[in-house]
Amino acid sequence: FNRSGAITYRYQPASGPGMLNQPSLVERLPNGAFMVNDDFRDRMAAIDPVTGALIWQYGVADHPGTDPGYLNTPDGFDILSPDGTTPTHPQTG
């Protein structure tokens, strides 16, 4: 939604690998994809807004963990450029 409260994009698969469970944050990446933390599916996911396809994920869906490649109820993220700046929040980078 935008600052006026109008919905500008909706992503809501009811089943399958793209289904989200308790997404709590979403951020539009510089490439146009949406990055979302999918809290109760234990992953971060990137969604292509044009195709609606899940194009990337980190974490194993529905398998919480703390080993590399796993997440446990992720509840936030920061996008960092190689130089350490935050491209989606340049005012705070």
C-alpha cells in the first residue's frame, strides 16, 4: 500500500511453495523484487511482482534451525550494498 493507504500490490497464494505464513515485513529491492520475511515458514523470500513467482529464498521452508542456511522465525532484515550502505533506506545508511 502507499502512504494514502491504497493497496498497490497483493500477493496471496493459498498453497504451495509461494504461500506465506505470518509475513511481517516487506521491502522493495532496487531490482524491483519484494523481499519478505516469512516468519512462521522460517525463511526470507524474494517475489517478482510482475510474474508473482518466488524467485529466491533463504532458509528451509517449515524447518526452523540455527545452522547455516536455516532461519528460526525471522523477524526483520537489512539490505546492505557491498560498500555497507542501505540502498532501500539511504537516509539511515
